[in-house]
Amino acid sequence: MLTEFQKHNDFLVIDTPHDFSDIAIKALDTANHILFVMAPEMGSLRAGLCALRTYDTLGYDPEKVIVVLNHISQASGLKNSQIEKAIGRKIDLELPFAPEVSQAINLGEPFVTANTNIPISVQMEDNAYNLTRETLKNLPPIAPTAAWNRVNRRLKAKK
């Protein structure tokens, strides 16, 4: 089924379970990027270390695995330097705490569409663009979305 979806879609986002079942491994094997999301908490760090070791055992290129630090609360947790030392690599992306995320979860409305101008929404849109294959970055969509237009305005403003 995954192969069929890939034939018909430029982008697939798969939220795999927190295990390494055959199905999860197949999805990870075929992925262009693995966004490994962790919180700055000891429990998340411990689970993260196990997952990163498993990715290494499975032979995934470290560049395929993108470490994302998600600040899920305002409380200060482990410092980035502590996390990086423990996992033996840099944090690639960092998502700031945003109360709008919890509100969006409770209301069932994506925060990136409900609050397009808050820092985390801007960052999510820009991250999605940056993870896009280079060939697709240079092709404007037939029907550009509002998100695509926002990202392109920000890119032009940086130039």
C-alpha cells in the first residue's frame, strides 16, 4: 500500500507507532526523512537514545534522521547541550512551546491553519519547505496554497 501511495503523491507523512514492528520498519526504510521528535525530558531522552541506536543498527544514514526537539511545556527541561551530549549529535530542528498547540489538539483544528502567524506555525511551514526535494522546490504548484504563498513571501523577503 505504501508503494502505491508513493506513486501518486509527492509527499507522505507517516506517524509510525512507538515500536519497531515490520510495518513501522518498512515505512522508515522507504522514508526520505525520519523526523525523530523528542521532548527535553529525561523519559523522552531515554526512549530517544534507544530509538537512535535502533536506527543505527538498521543502517539508516544519520542524515536521514532529523532530530526535532519539541518544547511541550513552558517549564524548563534538559538543556540542549545536555541532550546533544547524551545522543551524540546535534539537534536539527527545535519547536518552541506554544499554548495554541494544546488548544488545537483539544479543538481538533491544526494550529498551522488556525494561527498562521504564530512562530511555531511559521517554523512548521518553513521546515516542511526545507525538507522538500530540491526538484520540487523549483516547481510552483498548479494551484498554490495559502501556506505555499506565505513560505514564498518569506523566502523572497530573505533575499
